[in-house]
Amino acid sequence: MTSGDVSIYPASHVDASRLTVFRSFKQTKPAVMKEQNFNNHHRYVPGYHFITLGAVLILVIGSVINLCMSSKDDLFSASLICLISLILGAVSWYLRAFALRAQDRAIRAEENFRHFILTQKPLPAGIKMSQVIALRFAPDLELPELAARAVNESLSSGQIKKAIQNWRADHHRA
């Protein structure tokens, strides 16, 4: 294991072949972003954020226009099309919201564990989820002090990210 790897298992229970796979997975970075920092850490997936959501938005607008301009004979089918487009819009929104909520829970658990490894204490009480999410970019040396500052000074996520001296990239976020 390298100095950055942490194992909760005794050395006798560690399978060397799994460590190699873990290290290679852990070190895999997308070719798109060479160095991650405050200015470029936002991630957009064009197929979802622009194409899919754009198409759903066009569908909702078009179905509402169709409903408003439909004759009495076509009102039922236009209403159904409008309802379907609204349902599709809601599903598109909630799919992303639920995935982000699950990711937020994983980040809280990871950062709480990392803070505990470094300080033998959980994250400070009263820390907000947005602060924990921002703290994931802080390296181990900066995390304990920055976590305490986040709570004591009520730092926003943007302020926390700007206070980080040595950015710790997160290439595996959704």
C-alpha cells in the first residue's frame, strides 16, 4: 500500500491482487481534465445536461402550446401529450436529484471517515452538507483546520473551496 491508502483490515487479511486492482482503479483519471482546480471542477455531461434536458424542455413547451392551440376534438389527446411531457420532465429532474442525494451521503461518509482517520474525531457537529461536499477537495493536511473553520466561521462552499491551498481532485463524481 502507498502512504495515501488506508486499510481497515489487518495485513494478514489483505489480498495483494485486490490492492493492485484498487490502485489502478483509484489512479484512473479521465483524459478530459488534466489538473482539477476551483475554476474547472464543475462537471457537465453534455448528453444529459444539454441534449436530454434541452429536448425535454422543448417537449414540455411544445406540448403546452399544442394543448393551448388544440380544438375541442383534439383536447383529450393534447392533454395526454402534455401530461406525459410533464411526467417525463419530472422523472428527468428527480433521477438527477436522487443520484446527487445518494452521492452526497457517500461523500459525507467518506469525509467523516477521512476526518476520523486524521484526528480520531468525527466531523464537527453542525457542519452542513454543502460544507462537507466542499471539504472533499481539501488535502489531508488542510482538512481538520478547514472543517473547524467551516463550522466556526459559517463558511460557504465557495469560500471553503477558495481557502484550499493544494486542491485534491475528485475525478470519480457523478
